[in-house]
Amino acid sequence: MVVINVGSCYVVDYSALELPDGVECFVLESTTSTNDYLAKLPFSKDVKVCIAREQTAGKGQYQRAWLSKKDSSILLSLRYPFSIDTNLNGLSLIAGLSVIDVLKNDYGIDHLKLKWPNDVFFDNKKLAGILIENSVQKNTQSVVIGLGLNHYLSDDFECETPWVDLFKITGKMVNLVELQGKIIKNLLYYCQYFEQRGLDNFQSQWAKHDYLLGKRLELNYQDKKTIGIASGINAQGALMIDVGGSMIEAYSSEQIRLI
């Protein structure tokens, strides 16, 4: 079921949005954050999706702002009810892989990378980011997975982080409604598979897209700055860093800096 809540100036026709049965989707003219919108809805074991034309207070990791322009990006969130027994370590990596899967197989975009733990990169520039927020109610983990993916930002877009958008990569305007439908369906499939099989079954797929693999990092470890080499992830989704032959686990991107 698609629930549309938009203003009269909305120009994209979401009547063509194709979603699996049982998924409720809210399409908004504007909202502070698609993650916040879903998080505030009453608890439900149904899958819910929020798509926005504009975010006025988009969120990134660690309270950072997610910058975007109106009608310039895919701004969507999916709320999925995981079992209380599901280990969610590595879920942001799975979400990133699901997006790469769509862009590669449906749009022919190669050489996409995932920068641990939540950013999609192309040619050393950020294309998309993922934010996961979780709350526990009864015997269910209500997980909101937010995605911001640059569609057409234009050259005057100001952001400190080097960025790229789909238009710069493909040279054409990708149909937003079609792309969002494909991303939502594939993200839902990946969530279901992840809940059934866990992170281990995605290890080989992750290794193909690991942006940091083999790169030098500065690590904040035990109140000291240490230099090491990124060496993949462990079974819990932590980043493994080789420091003089010893492996150190990083669980937060705030611990590391690419050098």
C-alpha cells in the first residue's frame, strides 16, 4: 500500500512506484528527516517506508548533518522489524551492498566501493550514505535504515566532503521513482536474508567492494594515535586493522582517519 502525503507542487508521479505487498510507503513533500518520520510512527511489525523530496534536518553519523538540495537526491528510510534474537552487527554494510547491487546490475555502474561502515563511494568520492537507528519494543527490534543518495546536485552544491552524483557517473537523469522502487525492494530482500543467515554470508561480496582494504589509517586506540593498515572486517562487522602484525578491531568510524 502506498500512502501519499504531498503538496500541490509535487512534480514526480509516485503512482508508478512498485513495492512488495504489505509495505506501507509515505511520500512527503518535505520533512525534517525520513528516519525521524518513521521513528515517530506507532509501533508496528509491518514494513514502512518514507520518501521525501526534501529534508530540512537530514542526519548523518554521530549527529552530523546530511546535506542535500530539494529534488536533488534520493532521501528515503525503511523501517524493518527484526527479531529480538537477530544480531544486527554489520547491518549498515548489508544495506550498502544492497544499494550497490541495484546500481551495478540495473544501471551498469561498476567500480562502486563501500567505505566502512556506511558510505558508498565512486572514484574516491561519496555517492551515498546510510544511517541506522534502532529501538526495541516487546520482542522486536524496530530498525530504521536511512539512505541518502546523490542524484543531481549541480556544480554549485557546497560540501566539504568530495562528492559525486548519478548524473556525473551516468551522464543522464535516472528515473527517480523507478530507482527508489528497486532500492526499496532489494533492501527488503537483503534484510530478510541477513536476518536468516547473518553477516558471514556476505563476506565475499563485501571484500569485492571494501574501499579501505590495504589503505593506511590513523587509529585512536587506548588513548593513543596508532598507524595501521585496513584488513577487512571480522564476523561482527568490526574493521580489522593490522598494526605491526597485530590485529586491532575498530567498532566506530570515529576511531579512524584515512591518511
